[in-house]
Amino acid sequence: MDLIFVTGTAGSGKSLLTSALKRWYVSRGEEAIAVNLDPGVVTLPYEPDVDVRLRVNLQEVMENYELGPTGL
């Protein structure tokens, strides 16, 4: 089993790369899942198989900890 973690700064293309990688693996008959760990993302170019937004409410976290959208 291979694991690939895609990290980078905002706007660097992580979601686009994740979408392309998943499509490529599936096109080769491989099993692949995509995990979204960004509770603040509004739209994604893929349907995540696991999505942190179902567990974490960004608005609640921001209010409870007096944070802005970037966590500051």
C-alpha cells in the first residue's frame, strides 16, 4: 500500500494535484481515496472520500477560540 500526502501553501495546487492523482490511480484500476483535512475549504475539484468538514465546524472553532479565517 502506498500513501501520498500532499502539502503546501494556500493556492499551490494541492487540491488539483490530489484530484489528478486519484483519477490516475483509478484509471489504472488501482484503489484510491482522497482525504480532505482543510475544514475551511469551500469547493474542491474532487469528491473527498473522507472529509474533515463533516466533523469540524470552522465557524464554531473561530468563535470559540477568537480566531480569524487564517487561525490568527
